[in-house]
Amino acid sequence: MKNKITTLESVSKEFNYYKSLGEKTIGQLSDAELNWTLNEESNSVATIVKHLSGNMLSRWTNIFNEDGEKSWRNRDQEFNNDTWDKETILEHWNKGWDCFFNTFNQLVEKDLNTIIYIRNQGHTVQEALNRQLAHYAYHMGQLVFIGKLIKNTDWQCLSIPKGTSGDFNASKFSKEKSKTHFTEDL
């Protein structure tokens, strides 16, 4: 078995996994597909990316000295279904994730119990990370679902393709037990 993994290492792997799902989805879609909506109440991939970026910039900028809901953030504007090309979408995507990881990579284990605020509500850093991990995973599920709707049979599966679970599991159980992250084989 490998050495004990720290909480921050584990959380980092989870955030990177969800980031990769979003990137693999965006990569499969054209500009028009990235801006597609099912109806007036739904969001496009571009809109969800704009929201995620705004959230990350607000939540992870100067977390120990400022509230996570910044006065300069316009959350309502994030949900306008503007039409963006893939390059612009990826600029916003990267800006948000860079902000998150720049802050995250400076954290040390003792920071996890430090209180920070989001809309004046105190959270430990651990609670804020849990909250954001769930929030980002929720939106990555939306991105993947939209991508699958659009691409239909042209969708490139991001995990275990339908009908291959038996083979996948047989491969896993044919190996010695090990301490690895579930994404290492995907």
C-alpha cells in the first residue's frame, strides 16, 4: 500500500477529475453546440462556464481577508446566455480554475480549520472546499448531460462505456489490491 494521502491531496484529485470532465466535454463541442440551449430556462455550456468562472474568481480570491461573495461579482449577469466562441469559453474556464488552484495550492493542512466567509456565513476552509466541490460537480454533470444530448451517438464516453462494466471490473479484480485514485485508469 502507498503512503497515507493528505486531505488536500485527495481533494485536489477530485477537483482535477471534475475539471477534466468539463474539458473533455468542451473539447467535443463546436462553437454553436457550446451555445445551444434546450429552452429559454436552460443554460448553455458557455453560460455554465461563465457562472463557474465567476464563482471561482469570487470564492477563491483573497479568501482569508475578504468574503467569498465579492462586491464586484455580478452573478445574475453570469446566467445571460451570451454567445461565445470556444476560445472565449476556454479563457473564462482557465481564468476561474487558475484562480481556484492558485489559492488551493497555497493551502496547508492547518488551514482546513480556519474560518472564512461566504455571504457573511462562516465556513471552515474544509467546509468551503466541500461546498465548492459539490457545486462544481453539479455543474460538470450538467455540462456532460448537455454534451451527450447534443452529440448523441457521436459522444465520446468519459468513463466506462455502456456494456463494458463486466470487462472493466474483471480487469480491476485481476490485479493486486492497491491504493490508487479511481481516475488513474480512466
